[in-house]
Amino acid sequence: MGSTLVLVIVIVAAVSFDFTNGFHDTANAMATSIATGALKPVVAVVLSATLNFVGAFVSISVATTIAKGIVPASATAGAGGLSVVEAALIGAMTWNLITWYFTIPSSSSHALIGGLIGASIASVGSGAVSVHGIVQKVVAPGILAIFVCGIVAFLATSAAYRLIRRLGQEEARAGYRYGQIGSASLVSLAHGTNDAQKTMGVVALALISTGHLSATHFTVPIWVKLICATAMALGTASGGWRIINTMGNRITTVESPQGFAAESASAATILASSYYGYPLSTTQVVSGGVMGAGLGKRGGVVHWPVVGQMVLAWVITLPAAGLVGAAAWNIANVFGKHSQVGAVVIALLAAAMALGLWTLSKRNRVTARDLDRTGVTPEQEAEGAFAARPAAA
């Protein structure tokens, strides 16, 4: 009975994290389309939510990596494994909410992996960390993907503006704006394929630890896919306007040719990583694409102080989420190993923290109306009609 209650708490925590992942990462797919006026904000997030849901069913390669390639099975085995998984989810969700509050596009993926590492080390020691697996499957692909996406977006943007000079401003810019609908949709599909699977992998870990799934013949039950895909989609549909503002307006001033280039490069990179089972940070990939697109336009400006804040967040996400995950495990352990009371206490603390940050965020809200630029024409776009909105406090 005890393990069943903790398992239910873990699944609720996983769904909650998936929801925060959805609204934290909506910007990855739709920020540039909203910034250029290609899509109305509400239409953009509904479209993104739908395709996130569909993408979650494409494969389980990333879920397999999360469940079997980050920490050894001994760290998450048995009743104690449930406590590790719950603490990992709380670490990831806490970091997601903190960076969302400060409008920083950090990595939900690295937050989840960091939480899992921190909670595992707190539980069984440093032997819980598969350093080789983390470097090979998380760190190295993540760094490489940012540069690959940025270079591709830079080249595509340069080619796009050469094409504009040949075809004429109005026709070409209007064409790229329509093209953004397709490229942004592809990023949303790719995001669902990569990010929703990470939560599936964590739920699978919990089910393996309680004997409901076999670690040898790994699979993800359809009900797990459904709840993770639904939570991700609902989170995406809720908006995430604070991060959208940063990604679409504060890194660089985005025009439709740049948005199309950044989205196309990002989608290709994320889909390729999903195929090979690499749990990439879609936030970092898309940010690299946006920076590349900003530099690809002659006279384009990238706001490096904003980029510096983002890079700092990227660097500290793994250890920060790991520390919170370790702290959550230690708090739960105060009430005894595998204690139901400890599991309930850290869940309630996480809920209180989430409520507090949400309350604070209402003091300086960013809404869909603040970001709506669908009335701007291609001619106005060419004249630089997209002024960046200041950062929310």
C-alpha cells in the first residue's frame, strides 16, 4: 500500500513537471512566428500543443535513454527508487519554475537529468552517476547541436536575404511568413518527439522500480504515453508568454526570413537527435538557431547580454537542479527511508513553492496581447517594426 501511494505521488509529480515543460518550452516552437506576426499568439500555442501531443507518439528512443542511460538501475531500484524519482522530478520542476519566473529560456531536459543525478547521488553516492553516459548522450550532443543549428540558421538566413533582393521585398517576405507556419509546426512536432519522451522515461523508471515494468524488455505503456503527451500539450496551450517574449524579442529582432531559417534548422536538428535517442535541450537548440539567424542578416544585431544570461542558466542548470533534487531526497529521508510521510512532505513543499512563484509572476505579467504582431505588414517588417518588449521582472 505504501509503495502504491508513493508511486501515485511520483506519477502526479511527473505529470506536473511535464506541464511546466510544456509552457516553459512553448517558445522553442512558436516565439519567432509570434514575433514576426506569422501567427496570432493564441493560435500559435494551440497549434503547438496539438503537434506536441502527436509528436510524443513517434518513438521511444529518448525515453529509453532517460530510463537506462543516465544512472545505473541500482540507483532507482526497489521502494527507494521511487523516492529518488520523486526528488528528481521536484528538482527539475523547481528549476523550471525559477527560470520561467525570471524569463530565462533554460533547459527543461537538463533540469530533469540534473534532478535525477542529484537525487541518485544523495541516495546511493557518486557511483550513481554514469559520467560516460552523461557526456556521451547529453553534454557532447547538446553543445554540438547548438553550434550546428546556429551555423545552419546563419547560412539559411544569408541565402534568404539574397533571395529577397532578387524577388522583391513584399512577395518574398510574405512567402517566408507563410513558410513559418510550416517550419514552426515542424519544431512543435520535434519538441513533442524529444521532450515528452523524457517524462515517459522517468515514469517508466518508477514503474520498473515497483516491478510493474521489466527493465530487460523496456517498453512504455500506452497509458503513460497518453498522460505525458496530454500534460505536455496542456502546458503548451497555457501559453508561456514570459519565455516567448525573451526568445522572440530579446535575443534579436526577428523578421520572417530569419524566423523561417531558425525554425527549419532547429526542427532538423531536434528530429535527428530524437532518432538517435539523444535527449537534447530543445531550448538550447532553438536559441542557437535564433542567434545564427540574427547574425545571418546583414547589419543584424544579437543582444549579447541576454545571451550571456541564457548561457549562464544553461551552465548551472544541471548542478542547480541536481542540488534541489538532492535536497528534496534528504528532506524526505528525515522521516525515514521510503517513508510515505516524506514523499507527501516534499510534494507539498514543491506545490507551495510553485504557488508562490505563480503569485509573484502576476505582479508583472506578460500576456498574449503584449506579443500580438499579426497586424504588421511585410513592408512594416522591412522597416523594423518589431521592437523588443522589456524583460519582465
